Amino acid sequence: MSEAALRACGHALRHNLGLRSGERVVVIADAPMLEIGRIFEAAARTITPRVDLVGIPEAKRGGEEPPGGAARAMLRADVVLLVVSRSLSWTRAREEATRAGARLASMPGITEPIILRTLGVDYDAVRDRANRLADLLDAGGQALIRSKAGTDLALGIAGRSAHGRKGGIFREPGQWGNLPCGEAFIAPVEGTARGIYVVDGSQGGLGPVAEPIRVTVDQGRAIAFEGGEEALRLRELLESTGNPSAFNVAEMGIGCNDAARLSGATLEDEKVLGTCHVALGSNAMFGGTVRAGIHLDGVLRDPTISIDGETILESGRILPPR
């Protein structure tokens, strides 16, 4: 492991998670991510001796529950680090751990280059940007996303609360989110999304897209997928759950992190300033009603987004407040 990565992880543990000597840390890592898990383990041991690295099998899809032993270890921790290939953010295990008071960072697919790029940035500035966009989403009734790639998607958001306000700073019991962080996101009202969105950045579960994926949406559900091989594979991933709710339009999010770059890892890609993302599957953990056992984000480049007719993002540029 590089000294630079060790320092960056240590900075995140101290600055973002407020880790103190004597606290218990649990690092959950699957086999493909074990070496990265060991970097976080080593960084945590420079702060506290109470560190456990718990190995788990690689999940088949995002949102799949971890084994019971890992879930129980998470319940006993002050700080939990999820260093895994596929996201555990929208699982009962995560929900129960944070309800029990754990401060938690979810880092699916994180790599050493992502660590070096994003874990040393000024997260206070990222948080301020996310909070301003979250305020606009909170006050809105309908969002409209358009892009030159062909996106024209309307989503009802009335009565729903936006998330992402912690902006990567999780120092109080029960606080959690991604590292790197930096997005304002909301669960659209079920059944309201309609139109088309075109994934031309990356697709959760698949990585970078060689050919844009064109998703047709009606009554809040994805009903058609067009494009290359990735479009077919996305449909197959959703169908593999055996749950029709996997096709639910679960999330709309806006990237707010100026240090993030499109790398093919959803963890970083959905935070890139100037992008937005639309997710399919579960949203019950952040204000929706659907539990589907899967949550897959598709990243869109350079979108124009309006809330109740007021443009807040124009071709990927966040507009100043009126």
C-alpha cells in the first residue's frame, strides 16, 4: 500500500468520520476489495487499536444483504467502513447499524486512484453545494431532466425530502453516506416518472457504457431498454432479482464534488460535478416505499435540470441562485 493512500484514508477517518482513540472500527471487505480494505484497516490502527477486518463473499448485485456475521459485527461498531464491490448502502444491515449509532462510510468499488483524488478535498465546500441543491429539491413539485443525448424525463417530487446534506461529514452517531461524497438526491414519488433517460456516463453494475443506454419510463417504471450490450445486461440484472419492483425509478441525484472524475466506478461517477443520475430499484431507505433487493444508478453527462420550471443546472453547470 502506498503511504499517500494511507495518509488519505487516515485523513478521512479523522476529518470525515471523527474517529477517536479507543473506538471500535469494523471494515467490511469482499474478496476483490480486500487489499483496499487492508489500507483502511491499517489507517484505522494508527488511531485506535480496536479494528476488525471482516471478509464477506462478493455480492451478485447492489443492495444484496451481507452475511449475518458481518451484519452483527456492524452493530457493535462505532465506525463502519463498507469497502465492497457492490453497494450495501440500501440494505437492512446498513440501516440497523446506523440506527444503533454507528458512523458509517459506504465505499463500493473504491480504488486507490479514487482515494488519492477525492478523500483529501474540502468537504465543507462540497456540503454547502449539496445543501443548496437539496433545498431546491425540497421545495419542488416536479423535476425535469433533459440532455443533448436525448433525455427528456419528468419526475414528481412533491412531499419528498432531499438527502446528501451531510456532504461527506459523518461525525455524529447514526450519520452515514458515501466516501467520496457529494450529491443531492431524492426519491421521486412512485408512479410519477415518465419519459426517457439516456445513460451516457456509466451504469451501476456494469461500469462505463460503450454505447448509451436509452431507458423508456412510464408510470414510474422502466419499460424498455435500447442500446448496445449494456442495455441488455441492465435488463438482465433487474430481472435476476425476480422482483418487478426492481424496475422502479428510485432516485434522481445531482453530482456536487469538483474533485470526482468519471472513472467507471458508480461511487465516484455519481458525485461528479456537472452530472446527474437516475437509479432503478429500492428507495425505501431514503424516503420512498420500494424494497427491491437492488439499486442501480445510471450517470448522465451534462444534463439540464429544472424544478417547477426554474432551471437549476444548465448543460452540467450549476446556476447561481436568483
